[in-house]
Amino acid sequence: MEKAGLGRRLAAIFIDWAAALFTTALFAPLTHFEAQFLPLIIFFFEVAILTTLTGSSLGQRLCGVRVLDVDGSTLTVGRVVLRTLLICLVLPAVFMKEGKGYHDHFANSQVIKAKRK
């Protein structure tokens, strides 16, 4: 399994954030509360749900990467939620150790290049 490069991972997170902003723009006028954190909430659920169901978020799928356990198996729901929560906190995803973010260390996950079908 070949690890995904930083460029692919950054592109994927920007795509996911753009999708969350777009979704917020669609639904924010329908809400009656301050929508300050709505993009982050939508980002969290989009990434967590899609990663749990398919092994990659929308951005990761478009950039050709997947998230797996370090042993190559799929992540449990709890570890996907932990990883996504840490991404939302930003700093664990920004600081790296051994070529991967702390969010991946804490979730015992890795981001790899997806196999072409």
C-alpha cells in the first residue's frame, strides 16, 4: 500500500471544506439560529459518514485516496469519528509525526492511494 502524498491529502480536505460551505449556503437560509459553526458541523458529518461507509470522504475519493487502519483493514465507526473530530480541531491534523498527522496517530489510521478500478 502506497501512502498518499501531502498534496493529495490537502486537495481532499479543501474539496471537503468547499462541499461543506456549499451545503451550508443551501441550508443556512432555512435555519433560525446563528449559522457560525454550521459549515464545521456539516464538514464533520460529511467526512465521518462517508469515511465510515466508503473508506473515503468526497474529497478523498476525488483525489484518489482512502483511509484505512495501519494493518490495512477498515476503521471502526468510533475511530473514524475520533479522526474526524481531531481534523475539525485543526492542530492535530497540521502537526505531523513520521509523515502523518497526529489525528492519524491517535486513530491508528493511514491515508493511502486508492487502487484504480
